[in-house]
Amino acid sequence: MDRTKTLASLIALLFCASCGGPKKIVVGSKNFTESVLLGEIVAQHIERRLHVTVDRKLNLGGTLLAHQALISGGIDLYPEYTGTALTAVLKRQPVSDAAKVLEQVRAGYAMYGLVWLPPLGFNNTFAMVVRSADASYGTMSKAAQSRTWRLGVGYEFLQRPDGLPGLVKAYSLKGEGAPVSMDLGLLYSALQSNKVDMVAASSTDGMLSVLDVKTLQDDRHYFPPYECAVVARNESLGRHPQLGEALKELSGKLNDQTMQKLNYAVDGKHRQVKDVAAEFLQSSFSGSI
């Protein structure tokens, strides 16, 4: 048994409690604020629209763990990003055209019995962030040509095909020592405390709107589009006929700025995810549910 099958089997056992009796809808997420928040938004929306109780398996882990949970039936759906699916899951080369990325991802995931719903409306691309004192560099090209950098990155970014190795090659980026890997939530504090000079963050991070930092322009368009959408098991959509239509109602409801504000409400203001999700849905669907 290969490693992938072993992982799938372990996940299936982990979620076996959901196998007995009438199957509920199980919503998952990855292990960072935005994904958890989106998972909660999706779960609450399904509960409001279908009048069912939704089980939550939020904060599962990284991309591959969440993907295997979906394939194994441990979860029915979760929010994912097109660029991540293309490169990390399907192992294909990055593509700059958003429509082509979505087309390739939909076709590739169909082989797993998975369906990509229409995108939610925002593109959470990687953002190479520096302190405002270094804002004069402006672009990644100029920054890479001008000096060496102490880099801070999340664990996945170290090995992703759309992550650090390709970025270093695309820009001839020079690092001062080995990159420092850490939990995503620690990147900005490491930057502010001068432990690192540049971090691989996300363009919808709430902290970007309030901290004294600057995002360098990806002038060589290294990073592919990362449109966010809900990915669901085709079997689950068939089992719950109204589920697909309910999920489609979330399409286009979130832009980059809205996602930043929601993330900041959790990370910056330390509000409860369920409360932030409920307020968003109330303001977005007031009078329609």
C-alpha cells in the first residue's frame, strides 16, 4: 500500500463516526484563519438554507490532508484555491490565466469525483511582504537585484511547486541564510521584530490593512491565480439535491477587501469565527433567507 492510500485509509478511520446512521453534511477547512472562517460561513449558510445540522471538521491541516479527507469521504466539501489545486494537488505547472486554471482544475478534479462550484469572488494570491522601510524596492525584481533577504515562510511554501524554490529561480532571489519556516500566524510578528526581512504572506491577510508593511509587486507574474471556491464530492451533491444551489448562492459574495476585513476581525480584533461568519451572512443575505 502506497503512502497516499495509507493516508486516505487513516483519514477514513478518523472520520468513521460520521458513517453510521443518516449522513449529515460535513464541512471541512484547512488550518489557517481564512480557511476556517470560510468553512464556518459555508456551514452556516447550508444550515440556514437547507434547515439541517452541519458537522464541522475545520482546521484539518494542510492542502493534501484536506484533499485526502475529501476523497475518502471524511468531509463532503471545503474551500480551496485554484492555483493551489493546480500545482500542489494536480502537480501541473502554474498558469497565469484565471479562466484556464479553473478549467484545468475542474477537469482534473472530476477524475476524483469532485466538483468545483463557482468561485466566491476573491483571489488570495501569495504576497511577498516587507517592512515599509523597504517599500522603495517596489517590485520583486528590484528587491532581488538589490540585496540579500532573511526570508520567513509557512511550512508548505518551502516545498510547494508554486512556492519558494520556483520564486527563488524566477527572480534569482538571494537569501541570507536558510529561510525561517513557521506557522502562518507568526509571519507578521517575525517581520515586525526584525527576525526576518521578507515574508510569504497572503494578499487577503487582514493584518496587511493595519500594519506598517508593504507588498512587493510580483512583476514577473510568478504566482498563478488563487481564486477561492468550494470543492464538493459529486456523491454528496447528489445525496443532498439542494446543496449545490445553496453553495452557488455564495458565488461572487466576497471580494479581496471584504476578505481582508473578515480576516482582520478574527486575527486583529480576536472575535469569534462563528460570530464574524454570522454577521457576514446576515449582511449579504438580509431579507433573502
